[in-house]
Amino acid sequence: MFTYELNNYLTIQKNNGDTDFKDVYFNRNNKLELNSVYFIVSKHTASAAELLINSLRPYMEIKLIAEQSATYGKPVGSFEKKILNRISFLPASFKLINAVGVSNYWNGITADKTNTSDYGFNDFGDQAEPMISAALDYAAPTRMVKAAEKTPKYKSKSAILSINNNSFF
């Protein structure tokens, strides 16, 4: 699924047998066979969420539904370093690269459907909520109905994930 590009210090550790930064391989060990996944994202979607999106792209259709035009853009990871137990800094220590070599999403991962309002007053999973409705429209594009008429009986092999502020729903 992904590999790491490490800084010099971590490369030395890896070459000396540290297994923290081994390549991660895609392994389907269940019966869930998705053809596509629809992510509901914001400009605050970053880091681990972007890693998941980027890692799945070589294996299935990925669509992003966003409030703006892209995710945050953080293809790197870091570790906290403290100075005199008073000041902390987090230097970029590694970059995450998917199975086909893609890693440079510094300006975010571009959304497929943009300017979709996130209306937080609907109940979770309410198909009338604009972002859920947009994701369902991608899941069943041949069915032209209003969001209020949609039922949870979609038969497509897809999943809709909401990843705002790095929370998975």
C-alpha cells in the first residue's frame, strides 16, 4: 500500500534492523470487495486520512466530496522532539509514498466534487445532508432522484467515508 522515504537518521536506524518503517502491503483478508470508496473531506483532512486515500487509489476508484477544492496536504510524518523539557518541535522525518510512487500532494488531494456544503445539523447518515447526498449520487449515478427520496437500499459495492478533522465515521 505504501512505503516510507526517510530522513538520514531514520534511514540509518532502518538499515541497522529497526522494523518501524517496513513497507506496508495491501492484503485483502476478508470478504469485503469494494470497487470504489467515496470520502467526505474538508480542508482540514490531513495526515493519516490522506495516507488512506492515497494508499487506496491504485486499487480502486476513489472519489472525494469536499467543502472546498482539496484536502489539507500533508504527505509527511514527524515525531515530537523536546528541548530542555520546555519547547517542542516536530521536524518532518518521513514521507509516505503509495504503491505507484505518488506522494507529492503538498497542496492537498484534489476533490472530485467541490463546494459541497457540510450541514452539521442533520442526523448522522441523513441522506438529505448535502455531502452524503453527493456521495450517494456518485454511488448510484444512473438513479436521478432527490436526496429526500433516496433509500439505504443502494446495491453498489462501495463505501462512503467521512473524514473531517481526521475523524473516521
